[in-house]
Amino acid sequence: MGPWRCCLLLLMLLPAARRAQQQQFMEYMERRLALLEERISQWHDQSSRYSTELRDFKNQVLGMLEAAEKEREALRAEAESSAVRVDRLEREVDYLETQNPAPPCVEVDETLLEKQVATAKQRKNEKYAKLTDCSDTIASVRSMKILKRFGSTAGLWSKDMAGSSEKIYVFDGTANDTVYIFPRMREFTLFSATRKAARIKLPYPWVGTGHLVYGGHLYYIRQQGPFQVIKFNLANKTVVDSSVFPAEEQVPVFSLSPSTYIEVAADEEGLWAIYATKENEKNICLAKLDPESLDIEQMWDTPCPRENAEGAFVVCGTLHVVYNTRLPSRSRVQCVFDVSGTLAAEDAALVYFPKRYGSHSGMKYHPRERQLYAWDDGYQIIYRMEMKKKTEL
């Protein structure tokens, strides 16, 4: 075969090879497109399924939200109805309290009063026989906690100083007749409205901030007439006893709290009365009280001056007088008087309270908790005390 024949044969075979390659390429593209169409179909099926599930879930959530909204409206309506019933009940209770006649005032026997005065003067400044082995005194203020601001600038709040009850008793102002009672500290702290508190209307209004809750009874000073100490049972809301304090021509016990003439206090030893008289006008006097009969067991003249005094309390038979200035500064315990003679005044620690708003109108020592419940310019404060033995100072 000649060269020209070979070239002719080669020219005839080239188109056939090119057509075979094109056929293979077309078959490959068809397979890829078929695979892609299958995947697109699978994605479409999955997307349709997910859309259906999402729509069902959305409808379910909408149903739950509608049910929750209906339940919320029902609860709100029930709460409003309960508030209306509570308000109506409070008005009815207030009405019933106003309709109940006040218990009759205990008549004061002049002969008995003179006998009490003579007995008290006879026991005055005698050596005191301690009832307990308590020998602690205050070393410093360990911490302070401001709970809230409630009521007037002057007032008093405390617990029952002789028990473990968690009730909070609030006396708003220096002349009032309604006691607010909160079941626990939490309710008193969280709720500012007195609607959340129980109320007790006293038969006689009080004066000052020297009252005390002790052993289920309220000891307070009657506003009108002679300085009569009223013993009021908080459970049955009746006057148990009353007694005219055997001291003539009394004056305010603290010069910075002019409305307080008698401060009733409690400690580990029992009940005390802090007062001042015209006879000994410059200094503060102290008396030990019988909680049952309100008789004065013993009286003392203390070296603590009334001038610039804002409050006082008793710890383990030791009177602590808190002083300030007429332009309020830091309150401080600057004078102490130990009725047993164990602690000398010069050996006592000088205790300062953190400077806050003004001056204290009420300070009550809780013997079991070892802390003070104070009222400072409308703020309710708790002071935790650091204690030491008298022999360690």
C-alpha cells in the first residue's frame, strides 16, 4: 500500500474516533444530570416534610399561648377579686374594732401610789441582786443593715423581745393608736404598703417611742393624763394592767427625743424603765420593773446626762446611753451605768454607730439575737453587736 493510501485511510478513521468520544461524554453528562435530579428530588421531599412539621409546631405553640393568655386573665381576675374581698374584710374589721368599747381605765389608788413611791425610794440605789449570770457588754458595732424606709421620721419597730416569734411590730410616729404587724421580716422588707400588715387599734393612743413588746404584751405610755404605763395583751386585744409611774414632774428622758418621757427596755435580766424627773433634771434615771405587776423593784440615779441624748438601752443590767448633737453627726454610746457595779464607766468601750441620716428615735435591744432594732429618720436599721465580757475590757 502506497503512502497516499495510508493517509486516505487515516482521514477516514478520525471522524469515527471523535464521534465515539462525544458519545461517551454525552453518556457521562446524562448520568451526572440524573444523579443531580435525584438529589434535588430528595431535597424537595425533605423540605416539604420540614415545612409541614414547622407549620404543625407553630400551630401547637399558638394554641399553648392562647391557653396561657386565658389562664393569665383568669388569675388576674381572681387576684383582683381577692384584693377587693381583702379590702372589704379590712374595712369590716376596722369597723368592728371601732364598735368595740375600750376597756375601762384602771383606777389609780392614791394610797397605793404613795406606798409604791415610798418603797421605790427606800430601795433606790441599793445593791442590785442579779437574776442571771450574764456578764457581757458591747465592744463595738459589728455590722449594720438598712432594711427599708417606712412611715414617719420618728417611730419604732421591733420583735417580741422575750420570745422567738418572727412577727415584726411597727409603731409609726410619736402619737398614734394603730400598731402594724407583719408576719415575718420578709413581708416587712418586701411590701411597703400597710395593706399587707395586720392592724391593732389600741384603746388609748401612745406618746413617744419608748414602747416595748415583751412576752406577748405591749408596754406603752398613754398619751393623755398622767404618765401611765399600759400593759396590753396583743392576743386578745385587752388591757391587762396599768400603772402610774411613781415619779413626780417628769421631763423628757432624752433631750433629742422630746416626746419620749419613759423608755421601756428589756435585756437578759428582764424589764426596765429609763426616765428622768424634775428633781434630777440633768441626769437619766433607771428602774427595774416587774413585768407581771408593773411594780418598781428598784431605782437608780445614773451619772448619764440627758443633754444630747437620743436613746438608750440595757444589756446585761448595764444602761447604755446613745448621744448625738442637735446637728446630727455620728451616734455613739458615751455613757454606761452598770447596776451591779461590775463594769466601771471608765472601763467601758466607746461605741460608735455608722453615720447615716439623722438621729435615732427608737433603739430596741433584742437579748436573744444580740442586735439593735433602730429607727433613723424613717429608715429601719439593724445593728449587730460585738460583745465582750465585762472583765475583758
